[in-house]
Amino acid sequence: MIPLLKVPMSDRAPAAVAEVVGSGFVGQGPLVEEFEAALAAKLANPRVVTVNSGTSGLHLALHLLAGDDDGPDGPGEVLTTPLTMEATNWAILANRLRIRWVDIDPATLNVDLDDLARKITPRTRAVMVVHFAGYPVDLDRLQTILDEAEARVGVRPMVIEDAAHAWRATYRGQPIGGTHGNITVFSFQAVKHLTCGDGGLMVLPSDQLHQRASLLRWFGIRRGADRLRNPPDVPEWGFKFHLTDINAAIGLANLEYAEGVVARHRENAAFYDAALADVPGLELTERAADRESSFWIYPMKVEDREGFIKRMDAAGIMVSNVHERNDLHTCVREYRSALPGLDRIADRIVCVPVGWWVTDEQREFIADTIASGW
Ligand SMILES: *Cc1c(COP(=O)(O)O)cnc(C)c1O
């Protein structure tokens, strides 16, 4: 079987981990600092805070903005996408906030920004978007929508970008996580482009949020203080969400390696874009000239998905929709709403192997198999 997802691990990682494990110090230490400095340089943004997973980053991001806060109009609401890993949305529930689903744009598989604009109210505490598959949301248009909302209803909710798929993706020449004025959260989980084994990164839009995030990821306690002679006060309680030096060592070993990983995902995607453009019963997603996807996965929309999966399975090609729509789960039934855009495509989405492990021969075989019909 040609796999759909794989762990991209550099040859240098095992020795780097062995060194930390044998060093006598395995917690959050100098390697976390070194990793953060390297990540800040990659994104050209100094306001980065590593955490132990993307999920923790999303949880803390919402906590910074609105955690457990009942406003004058009742519990706050977060506008969010139903087409994502459940981690995105369970972070909202974990903060005791309410979900308000935004419809999906069938062209991009990202949130439908027109629908989002309509749903902003004084109860909106935050807007959660996912750069699905690594294809950036139209961030400038989103800012315009927020400008208009501010003028209309007097609120300007913070945007949280779930960039778990989008390491090294760019929008209008800037990396996602560069300087777009939002909170951006990356995942360094096992099968993401850049892996720490498990880990995550928050990018914050102000010094104040940056400082709070870096304190609240570890109980709210200032690290490095002289605890005995000058015990640090904890003005605000926090979580145990910090990254360890073990995971930072893996991340550091993979940081440059991930550049090649992303490049190969893009090469394979460009090959499919050309090879699959005119296949009957198949529709590719949007490619706008002002942004570059990182193609963590390669989603397409196919007629007769059952038949497609059977055909690929028989050929030894692993395919999947990767993420199930979240809005139909029982635990969020109270938030169900009409999502006609998502309804139109949910049963047609399927992803084919696009990653660094897919060879020239394999991608040709995959494209030929698809083109031969199902
Ligand atoms: C992987 C993923 C997450 C969660 O990241 P973890 O690091 O596994 O906690 C969140 N959102 C999306 C879209 C993901 O793909």
C-alpha cells in the first residue's frame, strides 16, 4: 500500500534525542529556547511560544481571549469550521464556549467568508479558521470583514488560525504565522510536516499576549526565578502545556529537513494538478495566485466516492477523507445548523498520497490509476 500519511523524521533525530535523554535534564530547558529562536527566525516573527501539542495551543489561545467568561449576553460564541480535526473544535468546548458553525466554501474547503461575515454578533468572542490541507484562508478579506463587523456591531473578535496543516504555507508573500495580526497555532504532531513527536507552536500578535502565553503554558509560574530567596508570585493560573527538551531536540533535528519535506509535497501536488485537471468525475480545489499551499494532504472532490475508494484500494493506494465533518457528532448536537456548502461536498472529499515519500513512479501510477476511471 502507498501510505497516505507518514512520519517525516530526519536521520539526525535519534542521536539528538539520545543526547538529551542521557544528559540528566529532560524538561523545558535550553533546547526549547533554541528551538523557539530557530522557529522565530523561520517565520520572521519573534512572538512564538512552543507548547506540547497543537491542541494545547488552541486551548490556550481561546483561554487567553475568552476562557470561561460569561459576557453580558451569556456564554461567548466562537465561529468555527466544521471541516477539521476535532481538536480545533473541542478546544472551544474545553473553554466552555459555544460553537457556531460557519459553512464551508466548496472551492477551497476553508470557511465560507460570506457566511462568516453574516454570523458575527456581539456574542462572538473569537473566529477560528483552518488552512485546510495547507491552503491559506483569504486573510486580508477576513480582516476587511472584521473591520466591517467592528463598524456594524462594535466587536472585533480575535482570529485564531489553526495552521496545523500549513507549516511554510504563504499568503501574499508572507508565511502563515508571519505578521497577520492573528493568533496562529501550528501542530508538530507525528505526521505533520515538521514533527517533534508531539508538539505545537503558538504565534501571538502582541507582546502582552506573547508574555501571557509563555507564562500560562507552565502554571503561570515564572521560570528561572530564584524560587527560594525570591519566590515568584503567580498572578494568573496556567496549564501544563510546555514542550520538553526531548521533543525540542526532535524538532530541531527536523527543522531544516522539513523544508525539503514541504518542497516535495508541493512538487507532487503540482504534478497532480497538471495530470488530473481534466479527469471526468473529479474536481480539484482552488489555486489562487496570491497564496501557496503546503499541501499537507491533497484533497479532491470525486463522484461516487465509494467506487473511487474501492478502485484505489485494489491498486494499493491508500486514500481517505482524513477529517470527518465535526458538526454531526453527538456531543455537539445542540449546535447543529444548516450548512449547504458542506452538504454539497462532504461525501465527495477524498485525499490521495502526496507526501515526501511518494516517488515519481508512484505519483505517475496514482494519476494513471485515477485517470483510468472508477
Ligand atoms: C493535527 C491537527 C490538530 C491537532 O494538533 P496536535 O498537535 O495533534 O494536538 C489540530 N487541528 C488540525 C486541523 C490538525 O490537523
